Amino acid sequence: MIIELTDRASAQIKEMIKDEPGDALLRFGIKGGGCSGLSYSLGFADEVNEELDVIETINEIPMVFFNQDIPIIEGTKIDYKENMMGGGFSIDNPNAIVSCGCGSSFRTEQNAGAPGDC
């Protein structure tokens, strides 16, 4: 398994998928940017490229990953937490060596990016 979804995250994602047309696939990966150099991307896949993407079912949720992102996100745990201000996904990536206070920006040893001020 590339990543882990907690039961709470899985339940929330399954609710979100109900609102998507057709057979929705959840895409999780990274993109350049954020104050630490990299940030997470979580959304529904518009299209899948069989040469560049890896499809895996996790907790009965069909997910898509960019092949190139797997070394950076492998072992990541996604949870869903609710508090008085609402709810949101939390991401715990064991490959991140630095995370910003915002919680969605990070750096790894291999992909340090260009650090900025948080």
C-alpha cells in the first residue's frame, strides 16, 4: 500500500465521492510550491495516464498517484479530524524533514525545494 487512510478519512472521502459524477478516482500527490518548497495535492482525477499513473484501491477507495510522486509520499498517513472550527484532512508524511506551520507545505531530503519564510 502506497499510503494509509484512517477509517475517519476513508468515511469522509466516501461521502465526497458520492457527489462526483461517474466512477470518481481520488488523486493524491505533490506539487511544487508552498513556503517549504512542496505541497500536497488531494482531489479527484480528471483523467488517468496509464504510463504515468499508478492506480491502487485503499479501503475500497480507488486512488491515483503520479508515479514520480510515490517515493516522496510512500508511507504517508491521511486522517480526517474535526474540531470547533470544522473539519479537515491531516497528512503525516514520514519522508518530510521540514513541515511548515500551515501543515500542507513540506520538504524532503531528496526534494528540498526552495525554503521560504513560513
